[in-house]
Amino acid sequence: MNKISFEGIGEMVATFACEEGVGVGQVVKMTANGTVGPCGAEDDFCGVALSAQDGYAAVQVAGLATVQTAEELTVGWAVLSADGAGGVSAGETGGRQMLVVWADSDSAVICL
């Protein structure tokens, strides 16, 4: 049983209009004024969708967030970008530097 919790630390959530295809738990990007959409591979992301319904999404834009990853990341500073499937990956051609505080084979906790 894991005795460490990062839930809610520094969390800041904002409501945005959202495009079709935004799902709970996926990273999103800004697509228009006050609007987020799904990320393609190598896109910079602005946050993680905590809910998405009726054309609106609650997006975590700051704090420690759990994100999906298809590859195991290394804890510490890493350049991350969207993987095109709703999660993140180590940026190959871009991305932004973020702190990874926990990593396993299918998810990571990062500082937004």
C-alpha cells in the first residue's frame, strides 16, 4: 500500500469550453479563446481535463497531476509533450520542462 499522496497539492482548476474529443484524464491544449481541445503527438499541453461534458471541461492548470504515459518516465526534470493518445511522453522535438515526482509503467505524477 502506497503511503505517499500528492492529491490536491497546489491544484488550480479552471472551466473552459471544450471541443469534441476531450476526455477525462487526458492532457489538453488551448485551441481558441477560452477553449481547449485534444492534443496531437508532440503538442505542448496546458493542463489535464478533470471532467468534460456538455461542451465544457474542468481543466487542472497548476499543481501536481497524475497523467497517463505509454513509457516509463524518470523522476526529476524532464521535457514532456503530449503523446497524441491523451497522455504524455518525453518530448523528442519540443515540449516543456516539468518536474516528474512519481513514475511507473503507465502513469506519472508531474508538476504543472
